[in-house]
Amino acid sequence: MRVLNFFILVCFLFFLNGCMTFSGEKLTELKPLIPMVSPKIEESVGDFTFHLDGGAMVTDNKAGRIINNAILEKWKSNKYISDFIYVKKESFTGDAQYNLTLSGHQEGQSSVAMQIISGLTLFLLPYSVNTSYDLTYKLENVKTGEKYTAKVFEDMSTVMWLLYFPALPFAFVGADNTMENISENIYQNFVQQGAFISTQ
């Protein structure tokens, strides 16, 4: 009976492990703009790579799509675009007003030894994953053929620790702020270059 109770306790603590995300400070926090137009976009993932110490759970393409989706959902929420649809690499249909392609790299650095030790202690000892984004976006006006390029660099850290479990509702605030800053800086960079100012 004691063994069973111990096993239940171990499982309970394992599933109660918490995490917190913290945004980087490389990008300036920008206030949203009032958009002049809200075009439809086709988005794709080009030469994008993804690496995570200790093993990757998703492919390069999937990691890129996750980033695109996070950024474009924020654009859609701000009415910067009316909608977006994913297409495979170099398979744009010409049906949208703009084509957007992501390239670059996402790097996740963490101590594999600390991950193991943290797991063995049921996350009483924390471990962290430091993520860096080196992103390049290329935008093309389908009608005019004009092309624009925007680059961003940003960091984010994730800490896995049992004592963070009570803060679970706020766990992804840092990640959300990171994507918010990335999306806003990219959009406003494009606007400064002359994109998204008319339907032509």
C-alpha cells in the first residue's frame, strides 16, 4: 500500500510541474498601427531550420509554421490582414494580395544533464531552455511584383520548475509578448518600406 501511495504521489508531482516563459529585450515594444488596408496573405516556410538541445519534437517546417501562425494571428487580430492561408514552399497560387515567406533559424539551448536531473527530482530542481529567433521575412505584392525584406532577432527563455505550477495561468505571457514584439516589428518594418499602404 505504501508503494502504491508513493507511486501515486510521484505521478501527481510529475504532472504538476510548471513552467514560465520570459521574453527577450532585443526588440523595441511598438504600439499597434491603424492599418490602411487589410489584405489577404498566402504564407510559406522557405529555408528555415530548427534545433533544440536534447532532441527536436517538430520538424523544421513545422517549427516555421508555428511561428508564422503566431505572428499572422496577431496581424489578423489587429486587422493588418483579412486572412492568411499556408501554401507549400514556392507554391503560391497568385490568389492573395501578398505572398509572405519565412526563412532563418530557431535555436533552443539547454543543458541535457540538467533536464535529466530535474526530471529525476520531479522538477524540484529547475532547468531552462533559452530560445533565440533569427528570422527573415520576404514579402511580395502579387499585383505589382514589389518585394520587401524584414529581419528580426529576439530571445525567449522557458524555465521548468515545480514551484511555478501555481503561476500556470501566466505561464505563456513571456512567449506571447515575444511573438507580439516580433510580429509588430516585422509589420511596421514592411509599412516603412511602402508595403500595406494600398490595394494596388
